[in-house]
Amino acid sequence: GSVPLFWSQEAAAYNPKPPVVYPRCDPTLSATRRHFVDLLERYGTPQLVVNLMKAKKVESFEVRLSKHFESAIERMNRELPPEHRILYRPFDMKNHAKSNSAIDEVFSRLAESVVSR
């Protein structure tokens, strides 16, 4: 998946983790809104977003992007009727991989929680 915000990251051989930049300001979240409207029209509700980006490092570019994304979802949800609100679940995949627990069980529980709503 991808993050439907305006952001970019230049691929460079000399720096394995180039900075994330925000080249365009989108205060109304127009592209993000269009993305989720398209998903709603195609698949209906509920819409579930599982954010697999890192959540631990305080000053990393990935954490910053993750926070921007979560904030965008929260902002859109404040304007949506309850039956169309986007379900947002952060899940630090890299951190989970260190725990040795089965990933399929985690996602199975997550799916069940959404379907049983």
C-alpha cells in the first residue's frame, strides 16, 4: 500500500534512508479525500486502514509521515457520518517482527473485529 498524502522520498544509493519531503501543501486533504471516496465507492464500508509504518523512533521520517497520515484520517473522520468513518489501526510491523508472534493471527483478529462491528 501507500500513504495517500503528498510526500516523496528520493532514492539514493549513498544514503539508504533519504529524508521524506512534503513538496506540496494540501491543507484541505483533497487528494487524500479523493482516495478514500474512490475506495468507498468501489468497496463500501467498513474501510480499514492498517498503518504498517514504524511507531517507535521519535524523530524518524517514517514516524513523522505516520503521524501526518493518522492526523489526516482523524480530520476526515470528524466530518464523516459514523457509518462512513475510516477505521484506523496502527501496527508497527518491524517492531512486531521482533516479538516472534504469528502475524497471521494478529491480522485475523483485526479482521474479525472489523467484520463483527
